[in-house]
Amino acid sequence: MNTPAQTRKYWIYTAISTAVMCGLLVVYPEWFWVALPFVLTSLVKAFDAI
């Protein structure tokens, strides 16, 4: 079980990686998939599912 400070950190990671993923989607669409695992992993950790 994560503490609130840890989940806040993962929510920040999720926001940053989502912004990077959207930027890659606009600039280099073929590199969109590279950022996707970071977004999904940080989202799952933010929800404290793993």
C-alpha cells in the first residue's frame, strides 16, 4: 500500500508522461508507442493497483 505522498508522485509522473506522449503523437506519431508503457505503468501505480 502506497502512502499519499507516493501516489501523488505517481500522479505527477502520469501527467508528465501523458504530456510527453501527446507531444510525440503530434511531432513524431511513429514514436507514440514508446511513451505508452510509461503512461500506463504510472497510472496503475497512481491507482495503487500494484
